[in-house]
Amino acid sequence: MDFKWQTVPSKLTIVLSKGKSKWVDTQVVFAMPYDTPVPGYKNNIVNTLRLWSAKAENHFHLKFFNDGDYVQAVMDRNLSENITRVLYPNDNMFLGKELRLKQQYFLVAATLQDIIRRFKSSIYGNREAVRVNFDTFPDKVAIQLNDTHPSIGIPELIRLFVDVEGLTWDQAWDICIKTYAYTNHTLLPEALERWPVSLMQNLLPRHLEIIYEINQKFMNTISDRFPGDFDRMRRMSIVEEADQFGEKRINMAHLCIVASHAINGVAALHSELLKSSTFRDFYEFFPDRFQNKTNGITPRRWLLLSNPSLADLIVEKIGESWITNLDELQKLKEYANDAGFLDSIRRVKSENKQQVAQYLSDEYNVNINPASLFDVHVKRIHEYKRQLLNILHVIALYNRIKENPNIDMVKRTVLYGGKAAPGYHMAKQIIRLITAVAEQVNNDAIVGDRLKVIFLENYRVSMAEKIIPAADLSEQISTAGTEASGTGNMKFMLNGALTIGTLDGANVEMAEEMGDDNIFIFGMNVEEVEALTKRGYSSQEFINKSPMLKQIVDQIEGGMFTPEDPAQLRDLSNMLRHHDRFMVCADFDAFIEAQDKVADTFRDQEKWSRMALYNIASTGKFSTDRTIAEYAREIWGIDQFESSLPAPYENEKSE
Ligand SMILES: *Cc1c(COP(=O)(O)O)cnc(C)c1O
């Protein structure tokens, strides 16, 4: 394959020469491209995803080697190659580490050099142009900032245009806005990237200078529209005021909004919240830039590949067109009262559950009743996703059995899976509680096969493909207003699991599509969460008025599940009592009530299967084909399509 390594300057002092700047004293790192094929489904198209690996410059190595300092030479190779050695494992959490900023810059710099090389060759071929005309750049190139992680690409593109290609600032800025668009993925304040100025000054001084220039001009436009409104300027500034330690930070989301022609959230509710809360001032200033693009999933991986028996059953009834046009699944609704078809859906689910039960007994040495309700909570471990609320329900079921050993209840297998960031203490406390409850419940003879709990190790996409087709119940129980969209919720729906969930993220749109009778919605909505915050939330108040919750918090605090170290989960019980940020206690009673309704419904297998059918048949909106078509038409300005992509989804609620 014909590829060229890219040079990326990295450690820098700057020298100014009449308007243009130049880096000196730089460390050169090579970016080696890895082209990963992305084949389309039966469309004769294979796209390439270009990934990069950092490689040390070879002659550096040799120079030191020849000078006799072999060890130093090898150490320097590591310094360069460490840049792409790890993916930082945090989910929804910003960690201001220098190596991470280097990594972000490296990937962005390599990509932008590659984009500009391709743009030039598309116009000039192999000829060397003295001065390149970049006027058509935004027609040929669209860059979608997937969160703020590649946002250093904004000053990098300006730098390449001004310092290297000789464009004026105004030309460079105009092209920049037309080229970039920004997708926001979270509202959690701890996840927003705010890089310390001191760190950027040290690593990327020219980029910091460009950011200051962007901000200065932006502040002037605010001042023109809102003269004397200094508080507004402070709120909207890309450069934040110094904090209590005298540290100034660069707010990367603000940079993205100012430098992009389109800004979107990833579900309708999330996009509305961006406009009404986090980026309210920006929406007022740039109302036309704000959009919504509800996330989607690919039916090729998440049904055709992962659940072949269900796919076959659907093909038998309505043919294959749903594979590339998921709205076609609506046709299944004709069979809502076809007892034979409902029975087939149930048979397929049962076979998938038997396979998973076999896998669980092999891997975890726990006997699972395949006829039990498979209650599945798989996703990254995070307090806002409330795996804790779910295990409190498991403890409630266990307490019911212990209080009434002969109780007739719907049998449940509760499956958890998900990775925690290594430094996230509370996430690890939650995992410890789950495994401790599992150990006690699974080995209690009184419980028998009425309740089993398993924490699946190393949850990942390949495991999701196995587990989701076997799920009866999908847990989507985040605190309203905290989950931007979720995509796990859509995968379960497509595989005929019913959802117990809050009105959060894309759950809202799922309920709209399938109808409220086919989903178990519970708990506070966003307005109720806001009202409770406003009046002052005290979890203790909710613990005191719920005897069931009080008993459970006391049990955890007293070490009932961790008898060998009774204080092991003290941080967790203290959190519940004193700083329950995600309002687990406030939603507890409603969750128990909703879970009891789930169990009641499960007793009526035909009703359950009909609800599952409505879930499957209502997933059309959540195909990523629809999502990508909307990005193409409404952000990237691509309105000609080769093949039969679906029409953009009409959102009745938007103006
Ligand atoms: C889909 C998926 C996710 C996202 O799940 P959410 O429930 O939307 O958070 C996370 N991890 C894996 C392995 C997935 O397949």
C-alpha cells in the first residue's frame, strides 16, 4: 500500500516573523497510518477508517546510537511512541493529563495534514502549486468534532492556513467555521474538557496564542451586541477566569461552538437541554447553529449478525428489506394478534437464553434457570447510570424471600456487566456491592432458583452481541437529564427486550415510537429533578419515609453483605445518606413499584411477547442509517445519495 509518514512537530518554542509564526526546538514524531476497512452491506463499497500510531523518527535513534548513547536513544523512542500507547479509560470524566493532550494533538495534526494533502492533490494532482486556493475547501471537506476531544484541531487548522499556507486570518477563520461542526455528548460538568492554560502554554504555545485571538474577536462581537454586559462575556468566554488556585482554563466546548457552523446533541431531550441550560447563552447568540441528531445503531450488527434466529423469523414474515430500511419492521405489527408468531418470538428468545445460561454455568459455575426473567444491566459503570439503584432492588427481592421463604415470585436472573475507570472509587464500591450480594444470594439455599445475580467480567462489544439477544428486561434507569442518548437501550429494543427506564436520553423517543403501554417508565422527569434540586434535595428524607429503603441502607452500612470486612462499603452507604448526587433514594420507591409491574406482566407470556413485538417493530427511527443521512443532509451539505437511504426523520416537535 502506498502511504507516507507524516511529520508532526511537538515540543515547541515559537519565533515570530511578520505575522507568520514558526515553531523551533521541536520534537519530531512520525504518524504511521493504519487503514481499517469498513465494508458496506451488499453495496460494493468499502470505506477506510484511517487510524494513527506514533513512531519515533528513525535517524534520531541512529544519531544517538552512533554517538554511543544507545540507552538514551531507546528512551527517546519510548517518549514518542508512548503518545499512542493507551486509550484513556475514563467515561464521562475529564482528566487533565499532559500525555492525553499530546495524544489528542498528535491524532488531530496527523489527520489535518492528511486532509490538506488530499485536498491539494484533488485539485493539482502531483503538480506543486505556489499558492493553493482554499476557497473550495469547505465544499470538499467536512470535519465533525466527535465531542471536544479533537477540538485542538480548530487552532491547528488556523495555524496550518495562516502560518504554513499564507492565508489571512479572516480567510482562515471563514473556512474553519464552514468546515467544522460539533457534536456534544454529555451535560455532566465533570466531563467537560477545560485544559489549564499553563499546560497548553508549555506544550502548544502557538495554539494557545490562536485561541486567545479567537476569543478576543468573539468577545468583541458579544460586546457589540450586548454593550456593557460583562457578566455575559465572562460566562461565554473561551478563556475562563482564574480559579481559587490562580489557574486559568480553556473551555473547549465554548471553543467548538464559536468555531463551528453546526452544534448538535444526540437525542431530542439532550439537544433541548443544551439550548435551555448548559449552552443557553450560546443558543441565544447563535440560534441557527443548534440542531439535534438522535443516535442510532446498525441493524446489521445488532440484529442480523448477533441474533440470526430472530432475523430469520422476521425475514420469513416480511422479507429482507428491513436490513437496509429498518422502518420496514413496522409491517410486523400486523402480526400482533397472531398467536403462532408471538409463540415463535418467545421460542427464539428462549433458545438465546438457554445458550447464555449454558455460558454462565461454564464461566461462573452458577446454575441458571433459563425460564427465569433475564434482567440485564450492561453499560459502563457510572453513578449517573445508577447500577446502585438496581442492586438495591435485588436486595429488596432477597429481603422479601428471607421474610417469607415460601413466597411465590417471578424468578429472576439479574445480569450486570461493565467496566469502571481504574481510579473511580465509588464505581468500584458499587461493583463490590454487586459481587457481595451475588455471593450471598447465589449460595443461599432458601433462595433456590428464584433469584440469581452475576457480574459479567470484561463486558465488551463481543459480549454485548451474546447477552443482549437473550435479555427479557433492559435496565435504562439513569437520573433524568444525565444520559445524553444511550445506544444500549436501542440494541435491547431491537432484540425484543422490554425496557424499564426513566424519561432520559433516547428512552423518551423510544417510548414515543412504541407507545407508553409497551415500556415501563418510572421515576422523576427532568422538571421534577430540577424542582427537587431547587427546593433542596436530602436523601435522608426519602430514606426515612421508605421502610424498605431504610432497611437496605442499614444492611449495607452494617456489613451484612461484606461480613469479613463490615466497613468495606461505608463510603457507599455514606454517599447514599449524605451526598446522593444522582437521587437514587428519591426514585427508589417508584423503581420497586415499576419492577413489581414488570414481574406481574411477565406472568402473562402472551402479553409480554406482544409488547416485545411492538418494541421490535418500532425501532425504525433508531437505525444509524437514518442518523447518518441526517448528518449528511443537514450538516455536511451532502444531498445526493447513491443508494436507497431513508428520508430524514421528521421531528414533529421542532419548529
Ligand atoms: C452499546 C454499548 C455501550 C453503550 O451502552 P449504553 O447503555 O448506551 O451506555 C457500552 N458498551 C458496549 C460494549 C456497548 O456495546
